[in-house]
Amino acid sequence: MLFHMEEPMSQRIESYRSLQAELEAVDLDDASAFSRVFASAHLLLEMTNRDMATALGVSHPSIGRWVNGTAAPHPVMRRAIARWIRAQVSTKLGLLERRAAPLSGSGLLGFPAAAKG
């Protein structure tokens, strides 16, 4: 799954939905499966290794090893990381879906337009 800022919003939304599905299906006891999903999330969330490390409370070299699949966190930590990623994805997906929703019949900020008369 590749993600680029130039992608149309519908493709970005689909990328987030695809990652959600991957997160639900991944066997977190399988280190290589976790690393694949983690790498996808890292790319899609557009966070640097340092930013992600700070958010997760680990070293930034650990993030690089997880993304590259040369190491993986303990299975208990994988579950916590997966929950954190799900929350991040859910938040970003919600924002994208709201931005993509048509505002027809709405005024500024999506509130109902005032009746003219």
C-alpha cells in the first residue's frame, strides 16, 4: 500500500480502510505479519521514525527495525501498538470522510443555509 499526498481523497480514504482491514486480520503473534502491517501504517500515517517512537515510547531505531522487519516488539506490545494504530487510522479516516462528504444545501461550515426571502 503506497500513499502519496497527491492521491485523490477517495484513494486516501480507501488506503485507510484497507489498513483498518489489515489490522483486524493480522495475526499479532506472527512477527513478520506485524512488521508488514506496521510498515504500511508508518507510511500511511506519514510519521517520522522519531515521531512514531515518541508516540509509542520506544527508541527511533526500534521503529526502523520494525518497519524493515529485522525485529518486532513483544507480542503484548504488538497488541498495544495495534490499538494505537487503529485509533490513529480511525481518527484520520473520520477527518477525511467528513472532508469528502458533500455539503450540498449547507452554508459555511456545513450548517444549514439560511432561507432566502
